[in-house]
Amino acid sequence: MKTPARNVPLVTGATGFAGSHLLDRLLTTHPAVAAWSNASGRPVPSGDGRVEWLAADLLDQPGLERSLGVLQPSVIYHLAGLPHVGEAWKNGGRALEVNALGTHRLLEAVERASPASRVVVAGSALVYRQSDRPLREGDPLGPSDPYGISKLAQEMVAERAATPVVLTRPFNHAGPRQSEGFVTSSFAKQIAEIEAGVREPLLLVGNLDARRDITDVRDTARAYEALAAWGRPGHVYNICSGVAYRVGDVLERLLGLARVKVDVRQDAARLRPSDNPIVLGDPGRVKGETGWSAEIPIDTTLADLLAWWRTQVGAPQ
């Protein structure tokens, strides 16, 4: 059996959207990385021998303690959890179990088996109370959906942990590998399917007037790494661009990249029970303390996302 690497960074949720990009990032700065996913996760990149993969159950605290006792990671990037707002509406209990209880058990395991490990927890901007101005870390909290509630519970668990934890509140991020359950990726996938001839030239949309602060996922991964190095334990950091894009304008940018004519129609099934009109963050704290800022232009993000979906659905390149 291969001996697990020790004192390397660990990414939980490493087969997820942000997790896989963080793994890519860490492989450019570290000789080896440990990666955890659930049993159904597909390793990305699958063939890189520098990655030590393990199927881990966040609710199995004894198993977590055994693995951490051997690994002794230098940093733990905790990105595992239930990531989708729509899924949380369907099963709020599961969101709480995975995001809050799973984080509690992980941090308990860290305290007992690997207390020297630094931890960065990926939270969510949806813990904030709705506001029409840029949100700062000290602004009132008041999530309006089950997902945001589960992430606030996660944050409260992490704040009380004995282990040093850096808390993050990432806003919307987009890019290659994103699930179609997220609005920008849904647009890109539908366009790619229309180009491939497997969908009629009709794109179904939800609320186009909402405005969202969107950061490229690769910039988000850089922010996690910067906060592992420079973030203050017990403090929370927004990860955002500081620019809110109207969803309809994002769609227009993607349609401008399409190779065929596409009609647009609103689909009531894509409208959420609660949809904040604007979610915009202030990145001042993370920029001031780490030097990080969003660098990748939105047009690059959208072009790369659409190109990725073309490879997934077999659209002409």
C-alpha cells in the first residue's frame, strides 16, 4: 500500500467545482497534495501521481481522526459540503447535516488528531441579510434560504472550534466544471447543446433582473491559498470581485459567443422561492490583508465556461 504523504495541504471536496480548481492551483505551488471526496466523487485530475486521494465521509468522525492522524496536513481547505441552493430548498435537513454537522465533526477530528493543522473553511455570502449596498464582513446576518441557514450554522460551529480556523464568505463564482444547477453554467450548457444540435434553439431562463457579484473560480482558488497564508484565525473574509452583474447582461455576453441564433424564454420552474435582487460584496478586507484581488475578466470566465461545456456535450470546436 502506498504510504500517504505527510505535512501536505489537504482539500476536502476536491472533486467539486471550486475544490478541483483549488487542487489545480496547489499542484503549481506544492510537490504533493492530499485530496478527499465522497465515495461518488471522480478525481480531477485523475492521473496525477502527486495527488493522494481518499474517499472520506465527513460524518464519520473516527474515520476522519484516523486519516488525519496519519496525514498531519499543513493546511486543510474545507470545501466539502452540499453546495447548491436549489438542492437545499428540497432537503434543508440534509444541508444542515452535511454543511454544519460535517464541519463540526471534521474540526473535532482535527483538534484530536492533527491540532497543528491550519484550517480554511469555505462558507457563503448567503449568510448576509439582504442589502442593496456592498456587503462587508461586519454587516448584519440573516440568510433567506435553507442553504444560507446551513452555511451560517457551519460558520458558527467553526467560530467555536479549538482549532485555528480562517472563515470565508465566497460570493458567486463561475468557470469551467461548474454544475448546470448554477445560473451562468446553465446558460452555457444550453447554448452548447443548441450548437451541438441536441436541443432546440430555445434557452430557458429564470430571473434575469437579479444582480450578482461574480468571480472567476480560479481567482477564488487563489483567494483560499492567500488566506491560508495570511488570513487571521477567527476572522471572516469576503471573496468577491466588488462588481455586480445583471444576470440578463451575463446571458447577453454568452449569447454573443454563441455560434447559432438562440431564442430566450422564461421558465417558471427556474424561479426560486426567495431570490435576492442584488448580492454584492466588498473585498476590501481580503485585499488589504493578503493583497488578493479578482484578476480574470468576466468575458474570459464566460468564454472558458462555454468552451468547457462544448467539450462536455460534443459541440463543434
